[in-house]
Amino acid sequence: MAFTLPELGYAYTALEPHIDARTMEIHHTKHHNGYTTKLNAAIEGTALASNTIEEILKGLDMNNSAVRNNGGGFFNHCLFWETMNPDDRGRLSGALLDAVNSAFGSKDAFVDKFSAAAKTRFGSGWAWLCAHADGSVEVCSSPNQDNPLMPGVGCGGTPILGLDVWEHAYYLNYQNRRPDYVAAFFNVINWNVVEKKYEAIVS
């Protein structure tokens, strides 16, 4: 199958002032689109062409840099757009809140842990909230376009929330102030989507 660039489901202006429209447009139409195009080129004519992106990443040969970088970039950005939303964002609640409290002690402690993972990731990369089949959750970070679906990366489990801390994700508006961007991210998380992803993993 050929992978396609997903629609955002909301306007580029929808996350302002937290994430500006120009950054959203460039990030989606240039960066994510580039990963999508290069992923398709990397798997064309191979056995991977019939696999889902999750299957590709879980069985990845980590020495295959074209699929590693572009497959990761494709998946990571799909999750990123999906778990942000300007409308009906909900709140951290239910079984996911229970799991967060069990793992970190409180929602505020989770926010601190996730923020630290994002702020201290050297260079480019991602911060993740991952869920395990037993219902537990974990925070970690990964470099470049790696993610915890890949063999030996991060905290394992399945990412249900990810924050892009590559400079292209925030530099136009925040310049070198990554901590400000990380704090702003919590204003646009769609917890309804995150909770559904959690429930799908533990059900």
C-alpha cells in the first residue's frame, strides 16, 4: 500500500496562539509530506509495501535508515496531529488518569515528567507517553524520528501521546525557548483521543 499524508481535521490557525499557523502549515505540508513521500519510495517493491506502518516499525531493521527515519517521521507526525485538537479536548480522566496517578503519583507529576523528557532531549527528537497491555504507562524520549514501537527504542509499549521537539516544530514562534513551547503543548492536547488510544491497548 502507499501511505498518504493525512488531513489535519482542523485549520492551520486552529491551535493559535499556542502553535502558530505558519509553523503548522510548513510542518504538515513540507516536513510530514516529505517523510511520507520518502517512506513510500523506500518500501516500494519490497515486502514492506503491504504492511501497516505499525507492522513496519515493530519489525524494523534498525540499520535500514531510509525506513527508520521516514517511517518514524510518518508515524510520529500522524500521532502528533491526531492528539491535538482545538475543540472538545476533554480532560485527563478515567482509567488513563488512574494509570497516570499510579505511575507518577499525580497528573501534575506526570506533566513535570513528560515536560522534562521533552526539554532535556538533546538535539532533535520526541517525548512520549506510552501504554502497556497491562494498563501501565511510562514516559520516555527518543532521538530524531525514532519511537518506542521500534526495537530497543525508548520505553517500549505503544505511544499514545507524542511531542515533537525538533526545532522546525516551534522555532518560528518560540525561537530557542523550547520550555515555553512544551508548556504550550498542554493547552492543545485532545485527551479524548489519547484516552481512546489507551483503552484500545489495554482492552
